[in-house]
Amino acid sequence: MAKTNYSFEKRQRELAKKKQQDAKQAKKKAERENPKSNDTGRDPSGGVA
């Protein structure tokens, strides 16, 4: 039976974790650059647009 390569498994876990962090960071950056408006269809004077 072959010996388990723990270094490879650890590296794969690290890569997966970094990929998740990068995706989360990219999502946050996109949200900061293109914020969703909280526009409810009303103008600032309180009347309906």
C-alpha cells in the first residue's frame, strides 16, 4: 500500500482556502465599486416618482 502524501493534501487545502478568500475579496470589491441603490421608486421629497 502506498504511503499517504500529507504535504500534497495540505497544499490542496491551502489552495482551496486561498481560492475562497480571493472569491470573497473580489465579491466585496465589486460590491464597493457598484453599490446597490436602496431606491424604492420614490423621489427625495417623499412623493411617488
